[in-house]
Amino acid sequence: MLKHYRDYTIWLLLIISSDTMTNDRTKINIAELFSNSAPVKISAPMVRDLPLIVQFAADNCDDFVKAAEIVYTQCDGVDLNCGCPKRKTLDTNCGSALLDNASHLAELIKQSRLRILDSKFSISVKIRIYENLKDTVDLCQKLQSAGVTFINVHGRTVEQRHEPVDVEVFKVIKDSLQIPVVANGDVRSLSDVHYYHQHAGVEGVMVARALLENPALFTGANKTPADCFFHWVSMNVQMRKNQTYDFCR
């Protein structure tokens, strides 16, 4: 659907790394990782023609690297989520819990980069900011030194939910690094994308809810165009011809 309007890099929903370790498997169809929670279960392999990043939650190098190895041939990189504030994630010492120990997080990335030898396979990290901006910059610089490919920055603290994002935070972080920075939070239009790039100098933006509401967002359309609905229906009809679905009731 997204490719119909523009090329993107796709991030999959967050997966707990240990969930990929069942039955000592060395490979798994990425679609299977969502089969227990998705409203539609897809048994056929995923078809992708856009860059794909698989987002994992892990609290140690072994789990993260093993998860990366399992999906390696099906994606272009893995992202360690250190921003999720949900209780389920925190209970596994993952997500934003990793922000409590910046040195441990940097070492996790360093060891992962040493073990994942393909330099073209990206290892990124998604973080939230600290109350103290200097601490955020220090963390990002540690991650850069550890070998992270790029950093996704959600412009809120762990405690914040819907407070406005301060774009100046992205600029300060970007100016302190030599690696790409992707900004996340409060992007609701194409003009927001241009503003983030021009004001903060970030190389990209990560968008979730606004793009789910309007897949044509980055064409400049402020409302979901009618052809988007027709294209979605057409895609679903075609997919049902080629794949096996088990609809959950």
C-alpha cells in the first residue's frame, strides 16, 4: 500500500527477541512472528520490495544477535527498541528499561556489531530522550562509538505520552553526531517532514499513527484519498487469491 504512493523504509512492529528462539530454529518466516497476535494469520512468506527493518526488544547481546541471524535473509537490518514504555516490555528488562544503563546498552550494540559481520546489514537503535539533554547526547555518542548504523530518536521522555515534541532536541542530537539520525514524534503531514529536515538536519523521520490513518500522507494529501481505499480493497482481493488466511473470530 505504501509503495503505491512513495518509497519508504518499513519498520515492523516490536518483537521480543526471545520469542524467536522457540524450537531451536535457525530460520523463521517473519510473518510467523506475528501469527499469535495478528487479527489475520498469514501462512505464506512475506513479499517485500521496500527496505525492511525488523524491530526487536532484547536485554542482552545473545538474544539480539540470534534474533537477527534468524531474520537476516529476509530484511535489511535490525533495530533494538529502547523506547517502548509498555509494562509488558519493561517486565522483560527491555524497551525503555535499557535507558537506565547507557554503558550496558552501548556494550550490547558493540558486541552485536562485532558478531554481525555484514557491514551492509544495519544495526540501529530507537531511544527516547532523557530529562537532561546532555545525557541524551552522551548516550547517542556512546552508541555511535559502539558502531550503530543510525539512531531513531523519539522526542519525548519515557514518562511523556502526548506532550508536544521539541524539534530543537533533534537538532542538538544531530549536530553532535556523524551518523544519520531519524526523528520520531508529532509528524502529521508532509510539511512536518520538511520542517524536521530543514530545521533539525535529520536524515529521516519515522511515522506510525498518521501514516496508518493516511497512507498517502507523504504525497502531500492531508486526507486519505478515495483511491487509497480502492487500492487497499484491490490488494486484499489479490492477496486472498495467492495466500492462505486464517481469520480469527
